[in-house]
Amino acid sequence: MSGTHNFDCNNMVSQIKSDNLNFLNKQVTQWREVINKKFTHDQKPHTTILFGGMTILQDKLVSVALQSLGERYVCLPNADFEAFQIGKAYGNKAQCNPTYFTVGNLIKYLQNLRDKDGLSTKEIIDNYIYVTSGGCGPCRFGMYLTEYRKALRDAGFEGFRVMNFEHDKGVFQSAEEQSALDFTPKFFITLTKAIVIGDLLNILGYKLRPYEIKKGSVDQALKKCEEIVAQAFIQKRSLIKALYKCKKELSLIKLDRTIQKPKVLITGEFWAALTEGDGNYNLHRFLESQGAECVPQPLINRLMLSLWEAKDELEQVHILENRSAKGIDFSALKSRFLIFVGKWALIAHIKLYSKALGLHDYEIPNMEKLAKLAQEYYPMQSRGGEAHLEVAHLLESIKENIAHLVISVKPFGCMPSSSVSDGIQSLVLSHFPEANFLSVETSGEGAVNFYSRVQMALFKAKQLAQEEFKSLKIPDKIPPKINKYTYQPKGKSAGSAAVLMESIS
């Protein structure tokens, strides 16, 4: 029996050696990615453009907003765990889970078109394209497009068109990339309006939902707001008036804002901190179910960071090339002017929409202030991911008492967030040991461990909120204005209820 076992092992070893020799003797050729970006104007009337990856509300508003321009944009459903499994099945190994979720979500949608709706593979390839943002950097984000095409090929959709726009170039997309996609100023202005409105409605949702008396009333009101804004886009009516209507709907919600709740600031890698679903184990809703108030990271932060980085890079080039010695650089002046106009146009829209919604206490992120906070700890020329923002948000929270807990959520092994920011955060925490900070990774699996770590950090946050509330003098009579969401006073406390008590004591 032992001899037979040895004989089988020897045969196995011989077979492996033979396979290796055959592989070495085989002619090896360079693999080249086949890229199909042919999207002509005559194809446009029958082509559906797929996209996704923002919050659920923003995807829906962006879809409607771009359809109002005559484009056939359709948002994908929210990525779930099934999409993650499909992404892992067809994707390369060792990718970060946003790749698996987003790639798998596209394949899942196409499979449903084929298997449930009865479209042929050829019809899908001919009549659908996918558009996503792209760009380079120190992480796997620069490989997303190749991952999409590799997985689509292996899933049976070889030749499916994946188009991209550079996330940091705005309206300055190359003509080769654009094809029949109209990446015009009008396109980006409409896109930005939908993103900003979605951000502000989401922020209001997170501010109000923890204090609603009737469970589900905030979500119902936000659904009505979504319909109001969608109709304004479709019918090309005033978005400002639409948001005033939203304010009336939100004002009908009955709230009890005297309940003390710990406030949790969520930061981290862009997609992991933004998504609302299995991609971060439904972190926002989980925190709310545990009695917390979330402070999400809106897409506005990403837009403002891109503008700040573009301006900073121009300044660095000016210093390195000693432009002042070469006379006036009209190209740089033009770029500075466009960045300036873009920044203040964005700020103007945020302020107008915030006022219309009654969101008076929202502070537009001051990128110059955040950069100054972070530069003592973070090498400011290190780009990629959220750059210095994670470190800056923690420092801002500590110094200005913004939250009882800061959670940095990121994919497993995220290079900019886990390797760079987290390493620097350890130095920050050594200087500010009173900070309540949790860095937690997601991998698509492992929800129990994730939730356990969040709950432990949240326990400390609840204690901090209680101590803060107890230190205040609570009046016997609470004025009715307290429970109106449009009453948004400033205060020294972190908790929303504590700030309200400060304002009337």
C-alpha cells in the first residue's frame, strides 16, 4: 500500500515536470489588451449608456439629468454581494473589493439582459456601452479599465465597449476618448448639478433619520424629493424652485432632536466610504441602527479636492520651471482662470441649493484649511486616493470637536489609504491620544469582524456623547423650534442634541 502511494506521488511529480517543460518550450507571446472604443454618432440613437458607482440617490438623479440632455443614460442597480462574487469569479486575483463589486455589477446586469430579457450577446455588445471614470495613480484604480475588459471577455462579452473619462480633467477630455460621447461643458455642468443636489439631500437624510419619530418618514420624504427634482430636470424647470418644494416636504417630518446620539464622521477610500450597500457592509445604516448619527463624506469633497490639486500642481510647476524668469505663461494663466471659475461656480451652486433646501449649517469643505492641517504630518505631493484628506479630516475633527468617532473605511490592502494614511494616522494619534479613531478594512466577506470593531469604537463614542450632554444645563421647557430641522445653531459640542441645548440654555 505504501509502495503504491509512493508510485502515485512519483507519477504526479513526473507529470508536473513534464508540464513545466512543455510550458517552457512553448512559444510565449506578449498579451495585448484588445480595446474597442468605436462609438459613432450613427450608433448613438440605439445605444444605451450604462454607468454607476455613486450613492443610490445620486445615480438615479444623474441618470434623469443626463436623459434630459437627450442622452440614453441608465444607472446600474446598487452593487450587492452577488455582484462581488461574480467579480471575483471573472476578475484577476488580489484586486481591491471596489473593483470586484463594480466589475461584477456590470457583468451581472449584462447576464440578466441575456438570460432574463432574452437579448443575444451580439445585441448587448452592439447596443450597450459602459462609461466610468478613469485615471492613473499609485493604486489599482489605474487598472480598472483593463479589469473590466478582462472580466467581460471571460464572462462571454468580449468586445463590449468600456469607455472612460479622466476624473481629474473635467471638460478637458481628449477628442480620441470622447468619440460620440458628448463630454461637453453642458454635460459636466448638468452632471455636477445632479451630484450636488444628491449630496445635499443625502446629508439631510443622515441628519434627520436618527431623530425621526415615525420610522421611515425621512426616507419617504426623500423619495418624494427625488421625484420632484427628477421632474424639474426632465421638464427643464427651475431646480431652485424644486428644492424649495423639497424643503416643504422635509419640514413635515416629525422629529425629536433632543435625543443624545454619538456623531460618527465617516472618511476613507472614496468608494468604500461613499457606497450604500454590501460594499461597506451597509456601514451608514448599521451605525444608525446602533443609535448613531452619521456624517458622510459627500462627492462634493472629491470635486473640491480635484480643483485644489489642479491649482497646487500649477503652482509646483511654476516653482520648478522658474516661470517668473521666462515672462508671462499665458497657458498657465488660462488654466488658473478656468480652475478659479470652476471652483466658484461649484461653490455658488452648493450655496444656492443648500439655502433652498434649508440646509443652513452645511460648510463647504475648505481645501486650503484642510491642506494646512495635514501638511505637518502628510507629504503634500503624495497623490492618489483621497491624498491628505483622511489625515486632515481626523485633525479637523479633533481640533474643532466635530464628531465623537472618526471611522476610516477602506478596501482590504488599499495602498493610499491603508499603507499611507493609516501609517500617518498612528503619528497623529500619538500626538492626540484623546481621539476616538477607527481604521477598518472591508474585503467583501468578514462582516462579523467588521461590525464587532465598529461596535467597540461606537461604545466609547456613546460614552463621550453622554458625558458631553450631562455637562450641559437642560432647561425645563423645550421650545418648539428645537424640533424643526431648519433650526441649525452652531455650538462647541459635537453632538447635535448637545448643540441644540447649548443654544437655548
